[in-house]
Amino acid sequence: MALGKDYATQECSLARALEIIGERWTLLVIRDALYGVRRYNDFLVHLGIPRAVLAARLQTLTTEGILEKRRYQESPPRDEYVVTERGIALWPTLRSLGHWGREHFTETQLRYFRHAACGTELGPYGECGACGTLVRPEDVVMEPGPGLSRDPADPVSRALLRPKRLLEPLAVDSTE
């Protein structure tokens, strides 16, 4: 029996969500967008994703209202992809999944996520233990941990070595 391509027969909200975000690469595109990656080429070089796959994932994510395509340059025309409120709502899921992956598959911490207001590292669901609040992504500071390479090959990874708030556009040195 062939594996189906969708979950049409499933009466389940998880199945409906997987229709949109369950394809390979999609969660990594959303992760990078939350990290501040906005430009097609930056997604491409950071993820090592095939061009056709990236184009398809960005199209789906914009169609579903998770990312918004915005023109940042007219000549030549260039667009960037900005996370919408619907995409921001995925942060607790990505945070929790990343925390689970670190606990079960990684020996060293790759990134720290801290509450910008008090500096406390966030819990597995994006909560601040000191303040007792669920921290919105724009109030999260991401810092490199000891498990990240200090000399990565691509300019996006190098830019992500600097502490920054989530959702802020990533400043990538394009002269490299």
C-alpha cells in the first residue's frame, strides 16, 4: 500500500497542522525566520536546502499566512519574508521541540534563549522562571552556546554568533 500524500481522512487538528508545517525543511525555514533570516539567499545558504524546495516551502508558508512576502528593493525587484502573527504563534512549539532535541540528542547546548527583561534562560515552553511569564519571541534574546562552531562556513551562521533578539532582521555581511 502506497503512503498517502496528505492526512485528508484524519479528523485531527495535529493532522491539519502537519499539512502545512509537516514537510521536511518547513520547520527549519520557520526557525530561521524567527531568528531574523528574511532573504531568500540567506535561507538558501544557511539551510543548504535545494532551491526548488525552498521556493515551494516559502510559497506554502506565505499562502498559509505564516510568512509575509515584502518588497525591500524595486530595481532589481527583491523580496524578503517576514514572520506574521500566525508564524509567531509557532514559537512555543519550536522552542519545545528544540528543547526536546537538546535533551535527547545533543550533548552540548547550541543556543541560549533568555528573557530580555531579566536575562533568565527560558524553560522548555518559552517560559521565564524568574518572572513567571510566557515570553513572546520579540522579548527573547538568542545567544550562542558552547556547542556552536565559532568559525562557521556561511555568513548567516556567522551573523547568528552575535546575541540578538528573535524576529529582528538578521544583519548578514553580504561582502563575504
